[in-house]
Amino acid sequence: MTILEIILLSARKIGAGIATFGLAGAGIGIGIIFGSFLIGISRNPNLKDELFKMAILGFALTEAIALFALMFAFLILYA
């Protein structure tokens, strides 16, 4: 194994690690969404159904970003 191959392998692992920071951001985003959902329900319980629909939509979109980040990390490692 040459020095160039070692550098490329280490750069791929570093890049994949950096790509997983998107997973932490998605976790923070999901926490903010459901925290705001609970605050909204406590302030106005009559809007529970409408707020729940919006919270689930926000959760799905935020989770999609996490899956994209995970996909890029795997692409960097194994492609």
C-alpha cells in the first residue's frame, strides 16, 4: 500500500465522518419540532389535530435530510 492510497483511504473515512454531522442536525431538528408541538398544544389544546399533522410533516422532512446525510456517508465509504 502506497502513501497515496493511505492518504485517500483516510480522506474517505474523514469525509464520511463529516457527512454524518447531518444526522446530529436532524436529531436536533426533530427535538425542536416536537418540543414546539408540545408547547403549541399546551397553549391551545383545540388545535391539537392540526398541530399534529404539521409536526408529522416536519418530522418526515427532517428525517429525509438525515437519510440523505447517511446515504452520502455510505457513498463516500463504499463507492
